[in-house]
Amino acid sequence: MNATNFWWGVGDFMDSILSLIYDEKNMITTVFNTSVVIFGFLAILYWLSRQKKFNKQAAENKDQLK
């Protein structure tokens, strides 16, 4: 057994394991992807609302900096 056969074996093993996880018809993958997208939208909405608040505060305190 040489190094090439060893690494091909490792690659085949990883391919078989990862195909179980990343199969598009797998329920775990679908739920995980959907939850990541929903979390991303909620996070950006939260961040934009905070940014709006900070922009309003900066506009109100603009005169105090001079």
C-alpha cells in the first residue's frame, strides 16, 4: 500500500460521510439551511433597526460636538 492508495481511501471515506450530511433530500440539511436563512434575515433586521437608532442619536447630538 502506497501513499496514493491511502489518500484515495481517506477521500472516499470522507465523500461517503459527507454525502450523508449534504444530501439535498436530507431533512437535517433542509431544516439547517432554512434556519440559517431565517436567522440571517432576523439578524439583519435587528442590525438595521439598531443602526437607525444610532443614526438618529448622532443627528440629535451633532450640535453638541462643536
